[in-house]
Amino acid sequence: MHMLYDSDAFVVVHLQANAPAEGEPEPDIARHGFEIVDKRHNREVYLDGSWADAFQRQIKAWQEDTPTQEEVEETLERYAELAQTPLVMH
């Protein structure tokens, strides 16, 4: 788990696929994903599969052309609209 972004409004965490245990075969597809937490509305969304791939491309674009915080937050807001899971603290 690697925190990519943390602001007053959002947290973004990259969850990477676990390496297989010794003696286990490599999976055909290494799974990874991104969790986006909308702090303002106490919701979270987990992106995997094609959604994670699209978000990974967005991150690469940000690395090439550094965005403003407003641009990052606008993009995260669009992804956060997918959030249906209320955030529950344990």
C-alpha cells in the first residue's frame, strides 16, 4: 500500500498486487488498484481492472505535466462520483 495523495478533501492510495508465496505460480494478471477516499462526503471508491488502468494513465499524465492542486481535485471529484460505499471507521 502506497499513499499517493492526501489533502483536506481526498486521499488516494495505490494497492499493489502481492507477490506469490514461495513455490506458488505467478498469477496470469497481477491485480492492483486505487482507493480514493472523499473526506468531505465520507465515501470511498476502489478502482481496479480497466478503471485502475485508466487512473494509472492519469497519474502518468500528471507526472509529465505537473497539474495544480485544483486540477487534481477536479479529477478526483469525477472519480469520487462513482463512490457508493460509505466510509466506516473501525
